[in-house]
Amino acid sequence: MARIARRAGYTPTLFGYTDQAADPRTINDPDDPRLGTYEGVLPGFDVALDLTGKRLAWNRWVDRHGHPTFDDPDHMLATEPDRPAELGISSFLTGEFLDWAAKQDQPWFAHLSHLRPHPPYAAAGRWAHAYHPDDVDLPVAASEQRHPMHDLMLGMPGLAAPADEADMRHLRAQYYGMIGDVDEQVGRTVDGLAALGMADNTVIVLTADHGDQLGDHGLIGKMGWFAESYRIPAMVCDPRRPAGHGTVLDIPTENVDLLPTLCDLMGVDTPAQCDGVSLDCWLDGTTTPGAIEAAHSWRTAVSWEFDWRALLLMGGHIPAPNDRSLESMNLAVRLSPTTAYVQFGDGSWVCLDVTADTTWRTDVADPARILEAAQDMLTWRSRNLDRTMTGTLLEGSLLGRRPPDPHDDQNGAQQLGVTRATP
């Protein structure tokens, strides 16, 4: 994303974190510290505010305001209820961005990565009391007949939801408070851009990287195959097309759609290896010719995948050259309006009737329907193989699409004929 934005003429600037590990294939020194962390920066970004690791910038800011700080970054987050919301990590990030934006006099591209809402479940200041535990809804209970992996997760510390109802209500109330805090900061960001005179030429995209089980199915955090961990917001505001503002689309979208969307908004080509489809045609509203055409060819289901071999590697498991056990530690989900099909790497599967039971606790009994769901997943996988070199034919001369030059990262603008777009 950042490299593409650079090709469009921007200087992509990060506030927060991107959790992007360095490619170990490019590092020859076994003592290189980058090999010991996933908390790197997505290539192409300049960093204006670094909130990785111990989040020292936030610590120093809290200290300057006369409050105790802690070396343990998780303890800093867990004690957010003890400090005013204005000193919370979400408020801090917003303030740093707005100070930076006020100094910009050229088109800009900024990535604001709010950590919250996220464990530890402790909202900042007044948001810790914004939702009373007695008023929050209770989670969906775990199914009595479960896949073995579900039982495994229920027995793992840090994944199993609190057994005590009072503790569960408190956890959910704190999470809702964190949502409220970030929601307020998003509003503060939008208002700040308006005050700077930038609201009419700034595209805003709001999304997230994952959800939280919040006790549903007996789990907390992000784990397993249930929709609670994978359903995320996707909001795009293009000020140039006010007719589409406020439109809610009842179509299946995926996070892989956001990069092609940003490419269209910046006026650059989408890389061939991208699996997503641009949402640009929907931004005018749903009655334009482009949207109507897209509706006829749009995806009918969404998919996600999860790989947990890291749990074994962290436990010290080092497979022998011919040991393929780690390759079974994965799953894929294909969700249609009626059916959720889960395929596990060990060959087992689950097929759920989400029409009859939106809580994902009712199995599909019809073999024909199960076969159809499994075939749909196979079709999806076959259509999403790597496309970096496909569409190119060497036959007398190069025919089809010219593949990208792997050695030319910064000069892609000349190759693609890109012109600088508005922010």
C-alpha cells in the first residue's frame, strides 16, 4: 500500500504501528534484531509516531502530564481507567496526527493505526464507566457438540472466556467503552480536518484488522473460525461524490478489496497479484451503471483463513525435514448468506446453517448442501492462486499483461504512467 502511494506522488506517513515483519529471506545476518520481532513497519512508510514495542512516545507524554508510567506496555494499557481519557493512547495518537496535518501544504497520505479496542480490556478514563456491566448483553454460549479444536481453545488460558458472569459483563462493558473512545477520536479527526480546510479533498477509509469473540462461543480475543473474529467495518468517504454518502451496501466485501479501492482513488493500477476488487464503483451510490454492472458479477460469499502453527513453533516444536505436521495447522472458511463451511488442514470440516441459526451452532444435515459448500470453497481457492506472472505470454513477442519489474520499486510511476492524485 505505501509503495503504491509513493508511486502516486505521496509520502505515506504512519501514526501507530503496522505489525509488518521483515522478510527473513532478505536478511543474511542471523543476529539481525529484525529477525526477532513482527513489530516492523510496512515497507514504504515514513514514521511520524512509533507506537510499537513499549510505546515510549505515549509513555513520555503521560509522564509529562504528571501521571505514573510503567515499563510493561500491557500494564500501561491495563491502567488506562486510572487516567483521564484525554491522556489515553487513542487521544494521544489523534492529537499527534492533527498537529502533523496542520503543517502539511502538499497532498498527503496518512495511516492512523489505533490499537484500541484491543486487550487488555480496560477503557480510558470516563469510557471505563460509560457502559454499566448490568446493561450489556451476554455472549453466545458454546455449542454442546463441538469440533475438537473448539474444545482445545476452550481449555487454553487467554482464549477461554471468564466463567463468572460478573467478570464477563465487566469485560464486555470495557470493550464497548474502548469502542466509544475510538469513535470519539474518529470524530475528532474528521472535525480537525474540517477546521484545517481539508475535509473537502481528503478521502477517509475506516477499517480494522480483526474483531473479538467477547465471550461468544466461550472464547475471547481473535481465534478460531467464528465470524466474531473476522467481521470488520469497511467505511469509505470520498468528498468528491456526496451523493453516495451514507449509503449502506448489503454486499459481501473483504479487506482485500481496500487496496484496489485505494489504487482507484489515487489513479494508479492495481497490482496483478491482488485478490480483491475495487469498491470504487459503489461510491457514487448503488444506482449508477457501474454499480449495477458490478452487482451482477460481484462475489456471492466471503472467505477467510487462519493458521495456528505459530503456537507450536513458540512451544519449541522444530519439525524434521519430512515432518508435515505443521501444514495441517490451518483452516479456511467460506461464508455465503446461508452456509458457513469450515475446512481444516487435517481433513476434518464443519458445515453450519447460518440461516436457521445465526449463532453458528447448527450443523447442516443435507449431504448435497455440504457438497455444494465444499465445491464452492475449492472454486474460490482455484480462482485466487498467485497471478503475478499470469496473463503474460512469451510467444514471438510479449503478449498480454507486462509483469512488474521486481527490481524497480520506486520507478513504477514511469512504468504505469501515473499522475499525482489529490489526497
